[in-house]
Amino acid sequence: MPVLAGLVVGIVSWLEGCDDHEVDPDSAVKMLESVAWVLEDLPAEQQERLVHVLNEMADGSPNPDWGYRLRLFPYACGLVADEPAKPTG
């Protein structure tokens, strides 16, 4: 599951950071909304597992920015209520 979770976060991060000439903005929004919808539709136990896996990946990440993005993902998709603290230094 970590590989799949990392892939989804990576793709979503890429879509969010794309310029209009790289990906049509309407298409990017539709894709991002589709990802959020699928994740919100997962059973609660699978959502919890995904959040747990992402937090484990963030804990093991040597890159604080990527670790933060992994922790932010569940919040951004509406799977958790609390926004994670941004890394310092």
C-alpha cells in the first residue's frame, strides 16, 4: 500500500503544481475531485489505514517537504479534520 499511496500523493501534487500549458485546468480539477471523491467513499477502516500509511511514510521521509505533503494529503482530501503543522527549519 505505501507504493500506491505515494503514487496517488505524487500525482495529485503534480497536478496541483502544473501550469495551465501542462494540463488543462478544468481537466486537472476534475481529476483532483475524482481522487477526493474515491477516497471519501472508501470505508472508514480503509481511510484510517491510508492515513496511517501516509503518516508512516512521512515519519520515514528524509525530505521534510515531502513528509509534510504526505501528512497534508488526508487533510486536503477531507479524510481528517486537523491540518498538520508545517515543518520548521
